[in-house]
Amino acid sequence: MQRLLVALLAAFDAAIAAAVGLVVLLAPLTLLWTLSFGVTADWGALWPLTGSLWQFGHGVPLSIDVSTEVLRTTGIAPDAAAFTLSVTPLAFLVFTLLFAARSGARAARAGAWLLGTLSGSLAFAAIATGVALTSHLAAVETPVAEGILLPTAVYLVGAACGAVRIAWEDGDGGVLDRIHDVVDSWGDWGPVPSAAVRGAAFAVVGVTAVSAVAVAVLVAARGGEMVALFQAARVDALGAGVITLGHLAYLPTIIVWAASWLAGPGFAVGVGTAVSPAGTQLGVVPGIPVLGLLPESTSIWMLIVIILPIGAGAFAGWAVRSRLVWEGTPLGMAPRAVIAAGIGVLTAAVAGVAALLAGGSMGPGRLAEAGPAALPFALALGGEVLIGAAILLLSPRNPGRARGRAHRPVGRRDDGIRFRLE
């Protein structure tokens, strides 16, 4: 009965995660529909638009085909009638990922992490399938297969990460405990995998925090340019509210762009453009208020900012080394070097995925290329984090402080639950 309850609760969590994301879109769109078109509006298009935007928020590209009537009314050039939007507003994806991780962790604490992860992911897949099959607009097309698979993959990754983290630390009495026993039998190499994952998590959090602070500093320094672009748009209060909500949805995407700038490769805002610490080359950019944050020029001396990702790597190395010392785990030089390399590789992988989601096309013509390039961003950030982590992990230890630490070996009960001797 307990396993059935865990499965039902996990499915309920998935339904809540999907419902919250849809309602967050549906509520303002309903208000916009009412104020703009009145009660006589075509309400049949409201749900397909909501579903399409929800899929877009989970990485599904939108293919937009502007009708001839709209082209004639707005004066848009015919060559801009069809284009793709693939720069994801990552706020929806991040919410789903974190909510799924919370659900997976709760299933792991209940002793059924695999069942909870699969149950929640299947429930989310069913909802994503319903949304994909019912979200058809004449001017906006989303691939059905991607509309089902990508949101489900986001939820599955989040639930699996949250569940495995708890089950690995506390034990699950099953496959993870057997894997943990095998890893423990490696001797000095046993702590390497978990230490590398833990360090990569610290590095990613550190880079994200630094990038968010950089965005906040830019808003404070160049807020006037953003306000000027808002005024140039000549929108009413309703339009300004919609633009502001859109900016909030894209805030995590902007943070990824800022992280790529701090790492060195920078990002593009159109074909043939580049925004990086080494230099800025911009043509005419769209009048989107957030693009007012783009620096007009930079100096080669701005490359000093790469010390910030290196510092995030050093923070990760310090956190891992402190944990190893606290546990009384005397690792040799080779295992510590592998931990540092693992932190760099895992951070590079996260950066590459983030760049793929935060980059792509954001309009017709030259706007078909925007955001950071995945490979340069991943290599640069991974290498910088590796340098910082290696500095802290490979530096000589202080024998006096190491001897002063209490030895706290990690053991395991017969029921598979790991414990710590104090």
C-alpha cells in the first residue's frame, strides 16, 4: 500500500507542476484577452496559445507563419513572414526542474525513489501529450514529438536527480546501495564520483549567483536605456505589463547569457554580431527593452572578469575539500586531480545544455542567430572552473589542521541506511 501511495503522490506532484505552469500562462492571457477583445473575443484560440507557450517554455521551438492579412495590415516585409523562435524562456523549465527534484526527493525519503520518479514522469508525459495534441494554432506550429518528449525529459531529469541524491546518501536497500558498495570498495577512489558531482553543483550555483549579480549591476547601470526602449515602444499599461512579464520569464535565459559573457566567449544578438569581454560588435538590434543592457563597447582589459568563474571553481574545490577533511578522508594527489577534472567536465556539460536552450533563433533574417554558442561556452566555463577547483584541491594540506579534525567514518546499517559515527 505504501508503494502505491508513493506512486499516487508522485503523479499528483507532476499534475501540480504542469497545472501551475499552465495557469501562470493562462491567467494573464485571459486578462489580456478580456481587456483587448472583450467578451466577444474568439476564446477558442486562448488554450492553444497557452499550450504552445508552455511547450516553448520547456525548449520546444515555435515555427511562426504570419498570414498575408497581418502582413498587409502591419507592413511587415514578406521575407519576415515565416521564422522560428527557439530561444527558450527558461523560467518555466527551471520551475518544472526544481519541482520535479522536490518530488523525487520526497519519493526517495519514502523508500521508493524509482517508482516515484517513473510515476511522476509518466503522469507529466500524459499531460504533455494532451497539451501537444490540443495546442494547434494557424500561425504557430510546434512539433508534436518534441512537444511531448522535451517537457517530459525536463521533469524526468529533475525527479531523477532529486531522488538519486537522497537515495545515494541515505540508502535505498536496492540497486543504489549495491552500486554504492562497489564504489566504496575502490578504496581511495571511492569518494571521487560523489565529490565530483557535489563540486559541480557548487560550481554551477556559484556561476549562476555571480551571473545574476552581474545582471543586477547592469540593470542599475543601464536602467535608463531600458526605460527609453520601453518609452519608444509606445505601449499602454497593458502592453507594458505584458512586456514586463515576458522579461521575467526570460530572466534565467539572460543569466545564462551573462554567464557566457563572464566566461569569455560571450553571445550573439544576430548573425555576425558578438558581445564579449574582448569586444562588442553590434549592428541594429531589436527594440526589446532588455537589450538596452548590452554594452556599447568593451575593452580587452574586461577579460579580467574570467576570474569570477575561476573563483566559482575555487569555491567548489574548497567545499569539496572541506567535506573530505571533515569526514577524515585522506585522498592522494591522483584522486583529487580526478575530482577537479570531474567538476570541470560536469560543469561544462551543464553549460552546454544551458547554452543550447538559451540560444537559437529569436526572429526572422539576421535574428536567426542569438545567444551563446554551446561548445565555446562549455569549454571556456569548464576549463575556468577546473583551474579554480584544481588550485584548492591540489594545494598542500595543513597537517596540523587535518589532525585536529575528528574522524567521522561513514558506515551502513544492515537495512541499507547509511549512518555517520560521531
